[in-house]
Amino acid sequence: MRKLWVLALNTLRENVRDRVLYSILFFAAICVCCSLIMKDITIGDQAKVVRSVAQGSIDVFGSIMAMFLGVSLVWKELEKKTVYTIVSRPIPRWMFILGKYAGLVLTIMVELFILTVVYTALLGMQQGFPPAVLYVSMATLLFELVLLTAWATLFSTMSSPTTASGFTLAIFVIGHLADDLWLFGSTSESPVFRQWAQGLYWVLPNFELFSIREQAVHERAIPWSQVGLAIGYGLAYTTAVLSAAVAVFSRKDIR
């Protein structure tokens, strides 16, 4: 466990030193700040528009960070040849993958924490302190990003960052269109297509399950049943995807 923690901390330090990470974080913070300007150019419930744009920015940039860092997680170690030094030591390959993954999750947690603090401070000056549903929404978003990072890690063990980016982006898009896929398939007149669509629905991730942004934007009650389901679903699915990543990397020919 100590070796895994050391790997995670080293990965966190590497990500913190990455200038691209700061660029993404900077633009995310700018988008959150710019959302406050929306109150002067929107018609209707301006407060809800501001909250929607700000929270949407956090969601989007959090996903970009998870995908960008995840797809190069293993490839970067192979490119720098540092993986040869690591695997030559008494460190199992599964521990290497889990350690790198844990470090990336820590990075995303720090990023999400910073953006939430910025959002709270800026919104607090304009609309007052946000309700608890906002922070529950950020927690479920974290579980979504944890799962997305697991997929990016899996693809990074299989291919180059370019190919892995395409696969991860496809998973991200499909995951947010899962409910539409089910609806489209259920209305199809073709039994084969209907079964195919429903099969994809159950196999591929459903990222919309993690989203309670609507409740946070409208400051409604916390849907605890959805939150509990999302956490259980996220942990189970993430475990399955990481197990696949470990299996692929364990069979990878590293010379």
C-alpha cells in the first residue's frame, strides 16, 4: 500500500508541474468568472442562468482534464522509458496502474476543489452562499470524472494518446446520450436494432446518472436516491474498467 501511495503522489507532482494543466484550470476559472457577466445580458431568471453556465463550465473542463491527462497516463511513462525502471523493481504491474490512476484522481480532486471554491466565492458575492445541493452535485461529478478517467486509463494501456483520445471522447459522448440511445432504440421497428441499442445502453456507461446539476441550478432538494445509485454504479463500473486496464497492461510486452 505504501508503494501505491508513493506512485500516486509522484503522479500528482508530475501533473502539478504540467503547464497544460494550469492552462485548462485557468480557462475553467475564467469561464466561471465570465458566467457572472451573464446576468447583465440575459432575459428571465438571471440567477439561474449564471449558475447554469458556471456549473456547466466546471463539468466541461473537469471532463477535458480527465480525458487529457488520462489518455497519456501510460504512454508518457513508456515514452520517457521510466516504466522500465519501475517494472524492473518489485512493484507489480497492477500496482503501477492503480498508483498512476490514484494520482490522476487526486489531481482531478484538487482541480474540482479549486473551481468549487472559486464558484462559491464569486457566487457568494452576488447571490449569497450556495445551498448544499451544489456541493452534492460536485461530489457526483467527481464520481463521473473518476469513471471517465478509468476509461481513459484503459485506452492508454492499449494505444497511443491520439487513438485513446478518440475512444475516450466517444465514450464521453455516448455516455451522455445513453438515455437518448435507449429511447431511440425502444421506438425502432427493427427488433435487431432495438436489441442492439438496448445492449449498448446496459454495457456502456450512463454519465447522465451522475448529473444533478438541474437540481443544483434550480436550488431544489437533494435527490438522495439518485445520489446513492450514482455512487454505487460509479464504484462498481470503475472497478470493472480498472480491472480491464490492469489485465491489458499485465499482458503488455514491455522491452
